[in-house]
Amino acid sequence: MKLMILDGNSIVNRAYYGVRMLNAPDGTPTNGVYGFMTILGRLIADEKPDGLCVAFDMRAPTFRHERYDGRRHNRHREREVRRRRVGLRDSHRRQGQLSAHH
């Protein structure tokens, strides 16, 4: 069995900053979601895993916050962008395009 485990936040951030700015009609940035789904599709097509797990960071502080408090000091705008992306991700879940297991 081939299991693929991915760091979802890493891929979303890579996609958000690596894809030209794309917005929905209401102004919601969609380049992160578009890039994430493109990268995910390519990985699945290339690797053909039997199973897939995509993990996202918890909303609560993690051990990284305790070790280095200033690690995100210049990412103040990212919180609002991430909230919008999570809303889009949740929308995809409701449409059956993604499944979530806690």
C-alpha cells in the first residue's frame, strides 16, 4: 500500500505565493485554493497513492509558537487570507469534493 501524507499548510502557502493573484468576483483570493488543488492533482496523478492524508495546522498554538514567538511577526495579513481559504475549503467539503476526518 502506498500512502501519501502531505503538509496542507505548506502546500497552500506555496500555492498562494507561487500562483499569480486570482480572485473570486467578491474579491476573495482564490489562487491558494487553485494552486493547492493543482498541486494535489499532479501529485496524485504522478504518484498514484492507494491512500492520501492531508494535514493542516491546528488553530490553537503549537510547540512552534512556544519555541519561537516571533516566527510569524511579518505575516499579519495572512490570518485573514487563511480564514477565507478555510471557508473555501469547507465549501468544497460540503460539496463532497473533499472529506474531513478529525
